[in-house]
Amino acid sequence: MYEYGNLIYDATEGWLFVKQGKKEDLKTETLISSLNGLGKKGWELVTYDSELGYLLKLRKEKDK
């Protein structure tokens, strides 16, 4: 099972990570530093969409 989030760039707020409708300010300067930070947390880049931004996924452990 996966959880999904979107990485977007806002000209006034910078790089933001959006998951479940909540925005998280990554406080990063570049796309690469944003992706590296999310990658260290287990997020994987899936694709880029011009409207949604960068789509990432995180593997969740299966509920027992």
C-alpha cells in the first residue's frame, strides 16, 4: 500500500510538499534538495504533471 504526495513550487512560499490536503514548507532552495530531503524520508518520485507538480509515493506497511 502506498501514500501519495505532491511536490510543488510556489513563487511566494517556495517548495511545498502537499499530502492529504496539508501543505508542508520544505524550507529548501532547489528541486534537487527538496527531492533529496523527501527521499531520505522514504519518498520515491513517480512522475511529473504540469498541473499537479511532482507526484511522489511512500510505501506503507500493510495493516495486520
